[in-house]
Amino acid sequence: MNKTYRILVINPGSTSTKIAVYDNEKPVFTEVIRHPAEKVAEFETIYDQRHFRKELVLKALQDNGIMPDSLDAVVGRGGNMKPVEGGTYRVNESMLEHLKIGVMGQHASNLGGIVASSIAQPLGLPAFVVDPVIVDELDDLARISGIPEINRKAKDHPLNQKAVARRAAAELGGEYQDYNFLVAHMGGGISVGVHRKGRIVDVNNCLDGDGPFSPERAGGLPVGSLIDLCFSGDYTKEQIRKKIVGGGGLVAYLGTNDGREIARRIQDGDQYARLIYEAMAYQVAKEIGAGATVLKGDVDAIVLTGGLVYDKLLVGWIKDRVGFISKVLEYPGEFEMMALAEGVLRVLSGKEQAKEYLG
């Protein structure tokens, strides 16, 4: 690629805004802007934070000698608009409205496209989002739950899953669309996606209680026992939800979501910690095995990513159970910032067409 494109990347979280500037794939500058909880609490809605966050981003650019007129594009993390297939989308008025009202829920990621657009528009630059959190490419078969009133939904980690799948494809000598992958993202939540020729055709809903338990989430539960718990009178609806998301998994069993702390306990001989930690690996392996059936065994590679992949003990347990299916590739950590920049770069360089959000 002869031309160098400078891309500003904005990734809002609940109490932070990650920003970076890339010259093509090369990071020029990165920063995590922290927001005190009491400051965030001053705003009535997430949307009300948009000017506050924008000014902090612009100040960080100025402090680091990055001139706004040196940029070629701005990209934000995609939030809770209506479900779309994966890809790089131009921010348009329909998207901005849907992010404002949070048609699929309110989350700090909704500010990604909004802040990106507010910076890009006065400069006459394009603004984008890439593989937003609501990517939904499920096969029709994967949507059926067993109860007509309930459809299975895609709530997972599409940005990082697709980013590492592209890296795996490059490692194998081809393009993402050429391969079938099983991708397990293992962080606070754990999602296992079935990637068939560039689409996530099945994945567990790792937010609302499906698939393996994780450091903070309960995963799929025995439904009858869950019903009994819900109607026991001992818990409110909010308390039950907290048990499933935020207070489930490793936190519930071991009082911590830190895999490093649990690994230390195991090293010190804590057999209960070993049992629970290995049970999580066991459930991840089961989910990967189930995904292999979706692909009818035609699996080019199993890809492991997320912060937990730094833990060789945990990864070893998983590989021991799934290694017979296919080769296992490891990409520890997450690649969201680079993935956002790369999604825009594919468009600016003419490798892909930007998609239009229709809402």
C-alpha cells in the first residue's frame, strides 16, 4: 500500500475512553482517558456525555501534537443500533438517531459512532463504525430456541472475534472468507463463535445466560432449577440478573474474576479452585465441540483469544479436549483498537466497500 492513511480510533467504555491514532496499521499514539465515576454520574443519560467525551479526545490529540486536519477518517466502536451483518459502516443520520435512543439497549459503546461523527463532520471527513456489538449473522437454524416466544440472539464479541479470525486466515495464507473457524473469546464473558466463510453463523449469547460460565457470568443454567430460584421469594428480579451477569461464574464460586489470582491459588494447592477453573475450561471445550458439529467437522482452525488466553494452564486444559478437532491458534488479549483501524483501512484502500446502515 503506497498511500498512508491517518485514522483516529475512539472506543468508549463506561468509565474510560480509549483513543488511538494509526498511520495505516502502525499505531502513532494511544491513550486511555479515565473518567471518575462521580463525573460520569453527573450526566442523566449516556447520550448526554457526548460533548464531554469529544472535548477530552480533542484535548488528548492536541496534547500529543496530533493536528485534527492531519486525519483522513474517524472510527468509533459500534454500539446498540439495530442488528446488522459484519463490516465497516459509514455513520449516517439514521445510525446516529438509533445510537442516541439505544434501540438495542443503552451502553457507553453507543457513543462511539456519535463522538466519531461529531469530530469528523466539521473536518469534512468520513466517520465509521466496524463490526458493532450487535452484529447478527446467525443462520435461521441457530435462532430456534425451543419456545416460539423466544428466539436465540447474537450477543457476543464480534469485533475481536472477527479481528483474530482475520489474523488466523493470514497465518494460514488466505483471507477470512476462505476458512471455517471456531473462535473462543475468553474475557469477563466467554463467547464461542462459528465462523463459516466470513460470517458468524452461530454463537452463544454470552450476555444473557448461554454457553460456558465465565469469570463474571453464569452461562447456561439448568432451567428448572433457575425457575425455582426465581420464584423462591428470596431474590428480586435485579438480584437474579446480577447472579447471571456480573456476579456469576468464577466470582460466585471463588470470590474473584481474576484468573491470575485463581492460578496462584491452584499453585498453592487449592483443589476447589482447580475444580472450578477446570470446569470453566471443560465448558468452553464443550461449546467448541458443539460448534464443530455446525461446520460438520470442516474446521480449519480453533482460535483462542481474550485475556484468559495468557493463562497456559487454562489453555492447556482446553487444547487437551479439542485438539483432535483441528489445530489450535492462540491470540492472547484483545485487538479492538487495531481492528477498528483496519476495518476503515480496508475501505479507504479500496479493498472493501463501506456498508450503508439502513436501520
